[in-house]
Amino acid sequence: MTSTREGWRRARLETVLDLSLALAGPRREGEVVEELVQRAVGLLDASAGVAMSLRPPLEPSMVVGVGWPEDRGLAARLLASPRLRPVREGEVLLVPGAAVGLPFGEILIAPCLWRDELMGVVAVADKEARGGQAHYDEEDATFLRSLALLAAPAIASGRELDEAHRRRLALEEENRVLRAEVEGETGLVGESSGLRGVVELVRRIAPTDVTVLVRGESGTGKEKIARLIHALSTRHAKPFVALNCAAVPETLLEAELFGIERGVATGVSARVGKIELATGGTLFLDEVGDLTPSLQAKLLRVVQEREVEPVGARQGIHVDVRLLTATNRNLEEMIEAGEFRTDLYYRLRVVELTLPPLRERREDIALLAYHFLRLHGRKLGREALTIGRGALEVLLRHDFPGNVRELENVLEAAIALSAGARIEADDVRAALGAARSEPAFRPGRLNDVMRAHVLATLKRCAGNRTAAAQELGVDRSTLYRMLVRWNASVDAKRIEPRRGLK
């Protein structure tokens, strides 16, 4: 019996040494909590156990259980019990399970103290022995205290590591937003009654934390409205995180949105999801109608429980996020077809904002044109460029099915195509007509628009490259290189794309 007991003591000392070595390096908060409960349950022959890290005031942050009821409320109830005041003050305590409302015979609880701060607690229940149930003794209490005290500084450093990682990601997102603001990309430009009505609603709802669904055709500026809501909210100093659900492959979207734990698959490292990254701030999900049913269910849990569960995680993570969503799809028809959850729809559509298409606010076209002229003029080194009356008239007659985004692309192309000090009607027509005359190319791409304009100029000049180069404002060798790059014939008498090439 003595040799058996000595073996237990040796094993426990080795465990303390192993744990101290394991926690010496950088570990994430959840990893430390899991390591703590596994060691405690295994070396104390417990039938169940739980470890949790805490944030003031006694709010469970990470909770990991072994054989413990999967009810986060039980962990909170364990902490709230008046019988546990000695633990909160730094003592190890043995209590009957019934005394704290838990289905165990007895529970041994130890605090994780670091610099007089309670970083967490670890508890083991119902010690098992070959002859049946045994009882915890002073050696067990001392061992559990040792494990808890080793884990406490590791929890603190793991928390700092997690916070540093989140801050770095948030700063990267903030820098991207600030760069966009400096370039003027996040401003809402227009004086039409339709836009003014939307902005007025934004000003009224922004200071609240109400969930907002922004609707409108593609290119109307739904993300800009979301950024305005964030900027006018009480969360403006915290991150604004945007994710286009339609732009991420379905196989990657879950990890991108909810995060993923390390080791879920070979070579997979841990990643913080967009929802957790936006904690304290605003999360904007564009094209929310493209979420699969399983992701809709997970998002519903986030909205209802304020808890996100990363891929491969055993527990949820509490998040404090304001959710804004947008779509250009008819969610009501999707609900009828069984493609979108009704409960999620009503959770997201607490307040609905609808952006009018550009064709319904034509009075804003000129203002937007001047705005994009300044914006892209700076980018392309054409700050002094102006826009002629004829060019504006061409813009005003166009319906812009791509809305504000299409107008911006057209202005960028017209700036690049303009050979003089002013954008003329022909420059705008070339920018607008390229998409119609070149269906094999993606509409609106600058290279495609330039190609169409150059070939049209060559055709007007009857294939004379010297005359065309002079009209385009480039030298003859530059024009030749353009034609070679675009796979166009360099025969002066016949200017067209080579046969068989797009």
C-alpha cells in the first residue's frame, strides 16, 4: 500500500513538472483551460471535472468539462453559490454536490490565482476507487491547488496572447477602412430625396444596437450605408468588420465567419473568425442570402445567444457584436421556397433600409461624377482634369444597371481615356460602349475599355498607327506594344483581333 501511495505521489510530481513545462511557452487561453482539467481529472481519479477561466465580475470566459453536464449555466451556478465564497477568496474547498445544486456526491474546487486576481477555477467531482467511491483528502487538495496555481499565470498570458492577436487583426481591418476613408471611398454622395430619407433613418437608428437589414440592387452602396451606421454609433471606436458571403467559397466560409481551432485537419492552424474579430464593434455581412442552411442555423445562434462556436471547438465564445446585413435577393421568396430560415429573417430584419437604384435618383449622377473625378483623378495623376457638359449629358441619359459602382468604373475609364484637359462626350461613350461592343470581356474593366477605345480610334484613322497614336496622345511604339499585348493584328491596313482569340 505504501509503495502504491508513493507511486501516486511520484506521478503527481511528474504531472506538476510536465504541466509547468507545457505551460512555459505561449498557449492560448482555451488550450490552458483544457490542459488543466484533463490533468486534474486524470491524476485525481475523478469521475468528472470542469475548468473555467473568468473575467470580471466572475463571468465564465472559457469552460471545458470532462464528464461534466454540457450546460454552461451549471458552471455559472457553481461560481454564484454563496458556499463558494472561500474559493473566490483563494481557498481550496470540498463541498457536497447537492449544496451547490449539482448532481455529484462531493466536489473539490481550487482557485487559479495570479497576483491576487481570480483568473479561473478548477473542480473535480466524485473520486473513484477500485472498491467504489472514495473521498478526497488533504493531499488531493494540495495537488489540485498546485495545478491551479500553475495554470493561473498561463491563463493570463494566454489571454494577453489572444487579445494581441485580435488587436492586430482589428488594426489591419481599421487601417483598410482608414485608407478607404482617406481616398473618399466611404462617403455617401447625393442630394436626392430617396437618399436623404435613408440617411435620416440611419441617423435615428445608429446610436442603438438594433439589427439592420440593408436591401437594394447590386452597386447601390449597401456597405457604405453599413459603414455610416457604424461611424454614427456608440461602437465607432471599435472594429468594423465586413464579409461578403458570396465572395468566399462555401467550404471556407464557415471558418472565415466563425473561426477554426488548430488541428481540425492536417496542417490547419487556429484562426479567429470575423464574428469574434468584430467583438465590441460592428459586423457587416453582405449577400447574407447566400448562406447555406447550416450556416444560417449557426448565425441564428450567434444572434440569439451572443455566442460563437469555432469549427472544431468544444465550447462557445461569448461575443458582443452589432450585426448589420445586406442582400439584393428576395428573401421572402427564398423563405417560401424553403431556402432561408424564417426565424433568422425576422432576427435580421428588425429595421429594414432600402437603397434606391441610381436610375431613380438621376439628380445625384452629376454630383457622383464630380466626386469620382476627384477621387480617381488623384489616383491616376490627372487632378486638373474637368468634365465637359456633353459628357455629363451622356451620363444623365444612361440607366446604369450597375448603379453607383458602374458609374464609378465608367468615370475611372473615361479619365484614363481622355487625351485632353477635359473629359468629353466621346470619352464617356467609349467607356459606356465597351461593355456592349466587347461581350467576350468582363464589363467595366479598365483594360477592356482602353482596348475598345484604341481599336475604335485605329478604325477611324483607317489603320494609320501614326495618326491614331497622335490622337490617343501616345507614341507609335507604345501603340504597337498595346496591339501585341491584346493579340490584335499590327497590319496597318487591317486592325482587328486575331482570328480565334478573344
